[in-house]
Amino acid sequence: MPILAQKEKDIEMLTNIQDYLASVVHKDDKKLDAMQRAVEKLVMRSEQTDVLGDAQKILDEICVSKVKSEKDLNEKLYNGKILPLIGLLFVDAKFETVLEKAMLKSIDFQLEISGDVSNLEKIISQLELTNIIGDLIENSFTAIEHLDIDQPCHKVLFSIKNTDAGYELSISDNGIPFNIDVLIKLGVERVTTHPSGNGYGYETIFESLNKYAASLIITEYAPKTNAYSKNITIKFDGKTDYIIKSFRADTIKKNNSNTNLLILSLDNDLALIS
């Protein structure tokens, strides 16, 4: 989808969300807050046991109503799905918009957090981290959009980990595979991973890899229905390696002209994850 068209679609969704918040949530919150304040003032003026008891019941009902209001909002916007929070404001906000886009595209988007990753911003700024996340997810979504129409499910899994070896960003999808020529030229030339791309995404990613001493590992899995077809991992390991692990490693090696690329075979028995 052209960038301008996607922006217009995003703006439309944000407008719909804003309208919903204005017409439902804000109205209810003001009403509930007013009711709560009125009851609290009543309690302050009264020492009668029965009045205090009734007031507490009303306060309890108001709390339940507030929780329901928040739940209704979540059901309306995200079909009840709640993403784990990272603790980084811009990054958490980014994943909320990703979830909204995934819903529009009928993509099952999952986010997994392993360990405390809130200090990731000490290595890379939140804005640059958000850009990398956005590029990786946009590529995955586009790869899925180019699937055959008969593909039964569309899914993307993004994970952020804090491991003994350092922080990791990882994304898996069941979209179309990389073009071999593109895999070889990544980091060397500006090449696009999909027909409608412009090549700036991975160019920016490789700039960040060099800037923050991180490695890129692309793993390709043998084709299987309902399984992830590939995984892209960025490891903040103090290196700048570019590694491909693939079930078609031999074919890639025959075509490889990139001296900075390490190509490893992938055991087909380990090549399928669901």
C-alpha cells in the first residue's frame, strides 16, 4: 500500500478512536467521577451507619462501572486483546498502533516480553527503537499481504528479550519468503524485500546495527501450512554480524557474493515452528 494511502487509513482509524472516546468513555468517566465526588461529600457530612453503608455500596458500584467502561473500550478497539507493557512510553504506544493495524488487516499479532527490557533505552533511544520496530513489522505485514489468498491464517509474533547475551528484538511471520538476491544484497545495496517497497527500511536497520553494534540473524523455515516462514532477530551483542540460517542454505551459498554474509544450514527437522 502506498505510504500516503496508509497514512490516510491510519488517520481515519485514529479519528474513529477519538470519536469513540469522546462520545462514550469521556462522557461516562465524567459522570462517574461526579457521582463518586458527590457520594464522598455525603460520607464526610454524615456519621450515620446506614448512610455510610449505602455510600460504600454506591462507591463499589462506581468502581465496577469504571472497570467495565475500560473493558468495553478494550473490546471495542482491540477485541479484548491486551498487549504486555514494556515500560517505554513511545514503544508501548507504537505496539498499540501496530495492534490496530493488525486488526484492520486481519493479522493475528502477538507480543511477547521476556525479562525486564525497560532499560533497553540506555542502549538505543526510544525513537530509534520505535523506528526499527516499525520497519520490521511493516515488512512482515507486507509479506503477509502478498500471500496466496488461500493461506488460512496470517500471523506475526514480535518478541523483546533480555538475555545473558544482551537484548534481542525478534519478529516471526508466515508471509512470503525473501528473494535470494535481496538476502545477499541486504546491507550492501538499497534493496526492497517486497514489490511495493523502496529499500529504506533495511537500509535504516543496517545503519542502526552499525551504530549500536548489533547483529542481524535471518532464519528461514521450510514451508509448512500455518507455520511461521521466517524469523528476523536483532541482537545487541556488541558485534555487527549478518547471518542467514536457512533450509535453502546451499542455494543461497551458490549465489552469494557478499563477503560480510555468513550462511548456515538449518536442519529441516528443526525448521518448523507453529
